[in-house]
Amino acid sequence: MEPTREGKFIVLDGIDGCGKGTQTKLLSDFLIQKGYKVVNKHYPEYGQPIGDIINEWLHKKYDFNVESQVLLYFADFIKDKQLIGETVKNSGIMLADRYFTTTIVYQHLKGFPLENLIKLADLFELPKPDLSILIRISAETSLARKSKQKPDRLDRHEEDKKFQSSLAETFEKIAAQKALCDWEIVDGEQPIENVHQQIVEILHKKFKI
């Protein structure tokens, strides 16, 4: 009789263009083939009310201060608290392309104190990931990839190479601190399949998946 599998909450993180969407899809397919029930989320969740407001802010339709940005992003996660908790409780894999691990990096870089972001996560009782995987790329790679993907509609973060460079450094700092959860880093400059294999090896090492 197969032992009961433990549910896990795994986040793929990194700067714009690091390949989170691609790697989330590959990882989801891999886990499903292994027999896991997988629930996927992408944040911000475009096509939903909160995600659409964030998207419009990113494309400069609105201008929100840092505190408002924090609350908008957090609202996007809060709406899924029950889904995340139930997925993990029922031995599923919750797989997220970004989460509040990402928000603490972005908003901390913009001047919001890290300890206050963590306090907010605790206040709202947001489920904490079992692991966040940082896909490491350079700001130069980020801009090149995003410019190729959507040359005429980069958002306020994607078009700013200096911001992406600082963002990459902040991600490294947060990952080194193991802020909010366990972190692992993979080399996102490698070919897609190589990056996927790095991620699979981490999950095998950490969770025997």
C-alpha cells in the first residue's frame, strides 16, 4: 500500500523574465505524471478583479503609493487562503508562480520595512510556502527576454533595467536570510530543460518527490 503523501506549497520566484511561467508548467506536468494532485496559481492573478487592478497599475493607468501596492498584492493572496490550505491538507501540491515571497522583495526594495511586511503576512495568516525556488538571472537577461516576448508593452517594472538589477540583489538577500520560508536557488541562465532538472533535483532532495 502506497504511503500517504504529504501536501506541499511550492513557489517559483525571481525577477521578470526568469522563466517562472515556463518552469511552473513543466513542474506541474512532472508532478501530475508522478501522481500528485496539483493546483496552479499565478500572481498577480490577471483576469480577476484584484489582478486586473494591479495590471492596470503596472501599465501606468493608476499611480499607487507603496502602502497601497502592498495591500493590493496581499489582497490577491488573501482571497486564496482557503484554497491553499485545503490543497496542502488534502495531500496536494499547491504550485504558485509568485506569491507574497515576491511581494516582500519588491516592496522592501521600494522602502517598505521587511519586518512590517512579515508582520502583515502573520496578521492576515497567509499560508507560508514549504519552499520558494529562486530562478536566478541577470537584469540584462531579464530585459532581453521581456523585450522579445512583448516589445511594445513592457510594464513599469520590466522596462527598468536598474530596478531589475536591484531586484535581483534583493532576491538574493531575502533568499539568503530564508525570509518567511525555506529558499533554494537555481541557475535560470541555462537551457529550459536544465533549469527544470535543477528544480526536480531540489524537490527530490527536500521532499523525496
